[in-house]
Amino acid sequence: MTYKDIPKSIVSFMEQITEKCGSEHADWAENFNAAFANTLLTTVKRQEDGTTFLLTGDIPAMWLRDSTAQVRPYLVVAKEDSDLADMIVGLVKKQFFYITIDPYANAFNETANGAGHQTDHTEMNDWIWERKYEIDSLCYPVQLAYLLYKNTGRQDQFNADFVRGIDKLLTVFETEQDHNQSLYSFERETTRQEDTLVNQGRGAEVVPTGMTWSGFRPSDDACQYGYLVPSNMFAVVILGYLEELFTEVSKDEEVVARAHKLKTEIQKGIEEYGRTINQAGETIFAYEVDGKGHATIMDDSNVPNLISAPYLGYGSIDESTYLATRKTLLSKENPYFYEGKFAKGIGSSHTPENYVWPIALAMEGMTTNDKGEKERILNQLVATDGGTHLMHEGFDVNNPNQYTREWFSWANMMFCELVMDYFDIRVEK
């Protein structure tokens, strides 16, 4: 079942935002209303068993990462709308059903129809659309389950699949602290090297650091080095959530102990191995490291990235290393920072050179306390929508009418969340 009409609670919230935007920012309201309604009307498919399947947009599969980000802003409305909360509970249940099938997969089919990348050299099955292992694919469902509990009080998402899924998540994180002991590998027959792992599908060599290994970035592009620092930051945050949930709700001391041990070890790994030196001689966070001395100075547009750390709950906006990192990444020292006639911001190896991503721009806005900077970014996002009143994956900084992905729900909802943030309306953490 899909939404044929916009729920009254959503209409009321859109009217509230429109009023706050007023005549000065009427264009924000126009894009907000289009995007906020679009996700419900085009991507949400409620199933007969009470679960919820979410299309990522123009691809007929559900990403564990994207689906969380697609509904996160709705949590503000779900406090007062039990049916909307039911829809999000159903999504969490679907996410953890998928995780019990395979915690290494990042995207799944609506049914066991064998669609997707079935020719990849890895352990595929008919449920899996793609099996690129990404730490964030396991972090995001925990984040949604936790935020749903915090914002609505709902606990029915913590079912048997949730408990089994958490056990699998913890096992994967523990295993991948020493990737040499892991059975996971991934190869794709392709000329695009970002879509496959080197070293016969094992990825670049790493040594144990306490952090947990990731094959791919949240862009679905391969990691250059195996320890993706922003994803490890996200892991620290959600492991803290698990400590709380399995103390207050599910009451399982073993899970609490495992989560605490992992959190402590990963955090220590970030502190000991996750930093590097920029061109100015300042200590900043690296994007990726291998534990052997190699590090990358960069940020990608996809979240979790380094810019997003305080948004995700890791550290604070005012912390000195974060500020130095942020300044570096919003400069030419980041190979994916682009500046042109119409925009400046962070892009990705996933899209062409000089393409910046609305997701990255929105995150830049949500990790500053400068109201004027938030306003500048919102104005820029609206002015570069290609006349569609929706966000895209990436667009050319010198020609916003050149963009990738006409329909990209994650980007739409990140824009909406920045508008809400500007008016001090935020999901409770």
C-alpha cells in the first residue's frame, strides 16, 4: 500500500513551515513542500505484514542507509501522528529483517525476486540487491530505532528480528576489527574501479587498530584504506545507543558489555590512528587510514562524512580538531571541494568533477551555529534545483541545469531537515 494522499498531520506541518518562511523565503517553502510530500507519495510502500519498504528513488531497491535518512525528519510529526509512527516502526522492522538475512549487504529487494547485482563475486541471494559492506548500513537502522523510541516512546520496533540483527551487527563489527580473519570479499566485473575491491576482493591491506573495517564508503564507492574514520565515529555513537537500549528496554547485560567493549576500542582506535596533519601543520581527522601510516585528507558528500560528526552525535561543533578539520575540508585541500559560478561545496568520486551534492550542502548548514550561513546555503540549494523544486544527487557548480538523478529522496529530505533546523525544529536525540 502506498500513500495516495498526504496525511493531514504532514499537511499541517507543511503549512507551519510555509508560515515561518513567509514572503522573504517563499521559495524555501515551495521546495520544502514539494520534497516533504514527495518522499511519502513516491517511495513508501507499506506491506501487508505491517513492515515498510522504501524505494531510494529512481532505483527499485531499499538501501538501509537511505531509508533511515528518508524518514528521519518525519519523526518530528510522528510524535502526534500514530499512523505515521506505525509506518516508521514498520521500516525499522523491515531493516532488521534484512540485516538478519545478511549484515554485509547494503541494499535489498522488496521480495526475493533475484533483482540487482546478482553477478557480483560475493555471497548473493535473491533478497539482496547489492552486497557492498559499509559500516553505516548497520549504523543507520540502529539510529532510526533509537530516535523513534526517543521521539515517540514506541518500543514495538524492538522485536525478535531487532535482537537477532543486533547480535549479527556486533559480530560483524567484532570480526572486522581484524579483517584478516573475515570471510567477506567483493568483486565486480567492471571498468569502474570504485565499484570493486582490490586484492582479490579483500581490499587494501590493513593492520588492527581497534577500529572496525569497511569495504565501501556511504557513496557505495570502495574505500582506499580500510578504516573509514567518519563511519567509525558513527559506530561509536550507535554503540552508545545500544548500551542504553539494552539497559532500559531489552535488558541484556551481554549485549551491553559487547557494545561497551566495541565502543571503547573503536574510540581508542580513532584517537590513536584516526588523525593526520594538514598542509598548515594542524592536527585534523583523516577520512581513511590503514593502521600502517597511510591516511587520506578528504571528505565525501555522503553521510557519514567528517563534516557530519556532530550532527551524528560524535563530538561537538566547537571542538578544536573538528573545526580545523572542517576548515580544511571546505577548502581546495579536499580534492572533492568544488567552487564555481553558482555554488561551492563538497562533491564525490561517485559523480563528475565540479559536481557538488545537496546532501553535503545541507550537512554543512546543519553543522554550524551561524544562522546567516544556514540562510546562504538554503538560498543556494533553492537556486540550483534545476527548476524542479526538488534536490538532486549532484549538480555542476557552473551549470545547475546539469545534474545527476532527477529523483533522489535522501537529498530531498536533507534539504527539508535543514529548513527545519533553520527554524529550530529538530529531531530529539
